[in-house]
Amino acid sequence: MNTTLFENGLYGQLRQQAGSHWQDYISHPFVCQLGRGTLPQAAFRQYLVQDYLFLIHFARAYGLLVSKLDTLPEMRAATASLNAIVAELPLHTAYCAGWGLQEADIIAQPEAPQTMNYTRYVLDIGHRGDALDLLSALLPCVAGYAEIGLGLLRDPTTRLDGNPYGSWIRNYGDSEYLAGVRAAINLLNTVGQQRGAQGRLSELATIFTTATRLESAFWQMGLNAVDARP
């Protein structure tokens, strides 16, 4: 995927409007330490647990999105994303098991405040707004992870061999994941054209930027788990 995809269309406008908040997200210390393989494992385990809980609510948000779309092609595109998230959960569980985290133990964990803040914000936007509002809240996660994955793979300081987080990095630069991201960005652009995005740009940018800030807080949650250890 050419990274210019991230800079074009409505998505590119929203990303640009996020300004320094976007760079804070995709270049967060958590991300940089992932690339170098120096991230404390306790931080990554905390992230893995909360990411599983996050994905459950993210799937609900995509289910809500399907109900807000007008045409079958749009509904199929959103359903494909929903199915990908649901299919990802068992893979996530298997990956977590490699880190000594069992599904029953993960589900038993309480949601961190950062997880609740982020997921409830997205769902609240979805319930109060239309499909375009909800897509604006969803895309920082969906497309942001692709930009992070590609960025790390192309960064000469990234260490893949012997890096315990190497498979995570490769996953978000994988062609299959990137194809889903392209479809999600195309859906945002299509719905934006239908629903007057240019006249709503300020409102949509506020939603997108808020979700971006909540993404940064999610990374920081992992690092805070290390600082909070006795």
C-alpha cells in the first residue's frame, strides 16, 4: 500500500486536521519501543489484555455501523470489517496464549479506564450520530494501525529479528490487513460524499481527533502498567 492513501480524500483531511495529536499517536513511545524491541513485557501484556476487551466493543460499533448504512455495497463493506474483527478474536487469544495469557483470565480482567473511555466514546458517537460520524470515530484505529505497522517496517531503527514484538509489527503491515484498511478508507470517502462531509468537516475532525487522542491514551495505559508495579 502506498502511504499516499493516508494523505488523500476525506481521511487525509481528517488526519491532517488532527495535527500534532496524530503524530503523538503514531510515534508514541510505546510504538517506538515496540519497534526497537525494548518495550517492557509487562506493558505489552497489559496492552494485549485491554486490546482484547477493546475489540469486543469495536465489533459492536461495526454492527451499529451496518445498521446506519443505506446501500447493500456499503453494508457488505462494513460487515466484512465486522467479520474480520470477530475472526481476529480467536487469533488474538492464540497470540495472547504465547504471552501466558489465557482467554478466561483476560475476560475476567476489568476494563481499564482508558478502554472504557475510548470504546464508550465510539459507541456514543455511533448512537447519537450517523454513519459518517461513526466512521470518523472508527478510522483512527483501523487506518492508524496500518500506518504504524508500515512505518515501523520501513524504519531503519526497527529490529525484527529477535524482537519479541516482531510478529505484531508484521501483522499490521500485512497485505491482508492493508486491503481491509483500503476498503475502510474508501467507505469513509464514499459515505462522506453522500452525506455532505465538506460542510461538516469541523465536526467530523473533532470526532476523529478525539478518537486519536484516546488512542494515545491507550498506548500510555500500557506504559503506566509498568510504572504502577510495586
